[in-house]
Amino acid sequence: MSFIQAILDGLLIGGVYAVISIGLTLVYGVMGIVNFAQAEFLTIGMFVAWFAWAFLGLDPVIAAPLSFAVAFAIGWIVQGQLIARVLTAPSVAQIFLTVGILIVIENGSLLLFGSQFRSVTTSYQTASLSLGPLFVSIPYLIAFAMSLLCGIALWWFMRASWFGRAMRATAQNPAAARLMGIDTALMYKVSFALGVGLTAFGGTVILPYVTVFPGVGGQFVVLMFTVVVLGGLGSVAGAVVGGLAVGVIQALSALFFPIQLQNLVLFVVFILVLAIRPQGLVGASR
């Protein structure tokens, strides 16, 4: 029964890993840029939600759209003023720029908010739901449900809306998209802003069980890259599969091994998968 409980816990946390990683793979899929500052937008989302809770009394779940909107606006500006300038530059320039943005956001947060750890208090923070012999943490369940709704909304946006189809066309062939009348510069702004907004949204829904501080993004950045590479870099479906896989692997490894070896087991599996299937679980070979 503990095995089933571990799988259930892994799926719940894996759903959150998926939504915070979808933004990273979306940015790469459309723009071809690996955003090393992606996790810092998770920090921005968590700080926005914390201040909304502290000063406005808003539950993090209610504040999640606000965090998304703030990160979306910041991402729009960052892409238009900075990222757009290196789209055709060598990869090393893109890397240096996004790493620089990472440093600016992290140290700016440290300067503005200090180094102390902050957490929220909610009525359901320690509550759990009993399903026979299984127990489901209410904060984890809410975070998973919000992440699921976010994923469904993104799927609809990419498949059914004009903007989504235009973004997919831009990702496939920017030159052909421009010939069809699509403003590719606008699509790049939307994709980048949407990508970092989704990561901020994911950071907000995990705030009931995670403390926020200026360096919190560093705790998730390696996991985010593991998720998107394991699933297939550039594949939104791959990010979902990779997130669920990472969550389950972590939960099962904690069941059979000391907690210190949790990430070791994850990266052993990660290396084995890439050795067999370099394009990831869902990504297509090129």
C-alpha cells in the first residue's frame, strides 16, 4: 500500500513540476532559446502571491492569476527589450543574456525583500483527504488541480485559438509564417510572456507548502531542465510526461532509499533514458 501511496504522491507533485516546466519548453519550442532565468520567474510569482496574502489577505490559489499577470507583463518587457536583440545572435550570447537576467532578478529580490524565508498560512495547510488506506494532502491536491486546469487551458489555447495556431506556425517555420501575414515578433513576445507566466503560476500554487526567499528558484531550476529534457525539449506534451515521471521517480526513490539519494536515483534514470532515447520520452528525433 505504501507503494501506491508513493505513486499517488509522486503524481500530485509531478503535475506541478509539469506546469512550471511547460513554460521553459514553450519558450524553447517557439523561439529556440533556452531560458536559464526561467526559474527566477517562479520566484517572482511566489513573492507576488506572498505579498497578496500578507497585505490583501488573498489565498495563494486566488492570487495565482495575479502572479501570472505580473510575470506575463515582466516577460513581455524582457522579451521585447532584451531577448529580441539576441534571437539571431550566437547561442553563447543568448546564454549569457539569460544567465545575466537570472542574476539581476535574484539579486534584485535579495535587495528589495531581504534574505529571510517567508511562508503563508492557510486553513487547509495541514489537512488531508482519506481515500480508504490512502491519504491525499489537500495542499498538494489543490496545487495539482490548479496545474491540471492550467495545462488544459494551455492545450486549448495552442490548439483552438488563432494565437496558438500562429505560435505553432512560427515555431515550425518563421519565414513561412511571416509570408502568411503572421507577426512573428508579436508571437515571440506572447510565447515568452506566456512561458514565464505559467512558471510563476506554478510557483504560486505550491506556496502553501514551500517557503519563498530570493534563491528559491535555484531549488527548482535543475528539476525544470530535467523535466523538459527527459520529456523532450520543445514538446509541451513531453513536459507533462516528464513532470509526472520525475515526481513518481522521486517519490518511489524516497520509499526505497534514504532521502539523500532521492535526486541521485532520479539522475541515474535520467541518464539511462537519454542514453536509450536522446530525444526524450515524447520528443521527435530530428
